Amino acid sequence: MSFNFQNREIDFVQHRKKFFTFSLAAMLIGVILLLTMGLNLGIDFESGSQVEILAEEPLTAEQVEAEFAQIGSGYTPDDITLGGDRNEMATARFIGVLDASEIAEIQSYFSENFGAEPNIGTVSPTVGQELARNALISVLIASVGIIIYVTIRFEFLYGVAAIVALLHDAFFIIAVFSLLQIQVNVPFIAAVLTIVGYSINDTIVTFDRIRENMKLTKRVKDFNDLAAVVNKSLVQTLARSINTVLTVVFAAAALFIFGGEAIRSFALALLIGLVAGTYSSMFLASQLWLIWKSKQLKKQKFKSKPQPEEEPTV
């Protein structure tokens, strides 16, 4: 299945205010969600402990939770992830660091009942804060690099529009995870950075077509001329963008359905980001560039007008 819009007259530019309104509303809702509900941070970003259990028979989350309840009422995992070919491995995560006596008690219980001592690791608050800081720095470095690259290859306005679209995509994923209260962990950060790369690639393809059509157009003097170029470019790249994103969406959906609990948040973040990235590259970045470029042309036109000479004073 493929899409082709080459011979269709679709005016995307006339709906630019609707696109902007939708994006602003989504961002505002996202801010409200983050301020009220916040993010469900996993132990990757908060202090916590991780207990890795190995059994001879397949395990279930309910069974693992019941086993911890047998140890004591204070042992209630905040998250349980199953793994292995037959779900014979389980990872139980606790918010808050287990002390030495609690670790010894857990190891003793599972050694006696499962025949294997569990591997227990801890994440300190310092490590969690460092992971979050490094993730933010990674996005900022990527943003600066993208602006420099796009400015060199195209022009500065293209770079700024691309970064706005990129931040829109990343924030949209974060807002959805805040709404659904899905746990945010290291795979989530990997998914956001993956979407950053995918989104900028899609945006660059659209900008490249706009630049080509600008060269082929003899007269580009005002907003209407620019709008015609942008609209033509969007129609030409729309089918390519949809066909490309669908292939990746199918792969991400397969990971979400069959990939297991460990990478489910990664796959879901990819699915959300792919849709947001396609939308922003087509209907946000190009429309922002159109508005800013038209204002730039107005300024250039005003400067190029001959100024009336002042009459000599007697």
C-alpha cells in the first residue's frame, strides 16, 4: 500500500493557523499535565533497588509479587518485568534503596525457595540525577548541532524552524507519558533521541524540496509566492513522508505487541514520536519557515525602496 498526492490540489498553507492552534493547545495541555501529574520516573532516575530473579519454571508478575509478600509486608515491588524465553527471569524494582539487612533477607529467601541467589543492584539519587542531566544535555547538544548543520546547508531560518519542530515532538512524547503515567526509564530516553534523529531527517527532506522549488520559481517576492512554493513542496513530499513513516510504524507496533514488557515503553514512545514527527515536519516546520521568510522578504523589500530625498532648508 502506498500513497500518491502528486496530481491533487491540496492547500496546506491556508490551514496553517489551525495547525499552530492545535500544536499550541497540545503544548499547553502538556505543561498542565507536567505541573499537576508529573512524570512516573523509574529507578533509572530516582534512587531505588533492582532485584533480578531466576527460576526453573515460568514466572508471572502476580507470582513474583506474592513471593515478596511472603518475605514481609514492606516488600512490594513498584515495577515487575519478565524476561527470558519462557518468562523464567523476573526483574523487580523498588523505589528507595534497600539496606544491607533487607538485601540479605531477600537473597536468603529466594536462595532457599528458588535455588539461586538473586542479583540485587541499587541506583543512588546522584546517579539518577546524573542520568537525567545527561539526557537533557544530549538533546541540547543535538539541537545546537542541528541548527549549525541546517544553517550551513540551507539558512538560519530553516534551522530555527527545524528545532521548534524537534522540541515539539520531544515534548509531545513527554506529555503523553505524563497523561498515561507510563514509567519513564532509560529506554524512553533512547526512544526520544531516536525520534529526534528521525524527525530532523523528515524535516530536512521537506526543506530540501522547498529549496529546489525556490530555485525553479522565477518570481518569489511576497507571501503568496512563498506560499505557492511551500504548498507545492508539501504536496510533492507528502506521499513519501506517509509511506516512510508507515513502514517504521509497523516495525514499532510489532515491537510494542511482541517485544515484551522490557521494551514496551520504548516502542510506545517511538509510535507517538513517529506520528508527531511526521506532523511537525510537514505542517509545523515548513509553515513557520514560510511566515518568517515572508517577514524577511518584507524587510528586504522595504530597505531596497529608494527613500525620498529631503528638501534643502534655506
